Amino acid sequence: MPREHGDSPTPRPCPMCGLPGAGTADRPREVCDDCRASARCAHDRPVTGQNTRFTAMGITVWHDDRTECVSAIGSGRVWVDGHECRIVTTRAGGVAVETTG
Ligand SMILES: [Zn+2]
Ligand SMILES: [Zn+2]
């Protein structure tokens, strides 16, 4: 089989749940959308992140009741299924959750 010369990076399985096509060669530690959606902060509450210019991390993070999670905004630390991960900005202007290894 000839390799295709596409400009999209090779998909990798999600490092948390193994779902195919989540991570990429560029960001092999990136978890899939489902795992990102289940991320919890240091307060053990569900959190959602968004890319912003207004914090040092470039990210703002909210709890499920839309209060800001100062802890996650400052440290980037979140947990997926009990595993420590970190929330990061992406070049596309969004956010991603990556395992810390
Ligand atoms: Zn996953
Ligand atoms: Zn929190």
C-alpha cells in the first residue's frame, strides 16, 4: 500500500481509553473528546476549558456550574478517570487534554 501524502497527521489511539483516531503524531498524549469531557479538577468537579487571551496559561476553566476553577486555570492540572492530565491550548485556538505520562 502506498503511503498517502495528506497533510493531516497520523491518528493515534486515545492514551486514556484507546479509542482510535483521537491523538495525533503531533500530540500523541492528547485524549479523545469523551475523555476530555469527563475531565475533573482538583475539587473533583467536572470542568470545561476554553482558550482565552486573558489568563497567563492562555486557558480558562469552568466547573459545571460555570464558576471558574482557579486551581485548574493556574496549574492546568485536571484528572481523567483518576489519572493526572493537563489542559493545554492548541494551535487551532481550542483546548486539549493531555496525559502527563
Ligand atoms: Zn479517550
Ligand atoms: Zn475546580
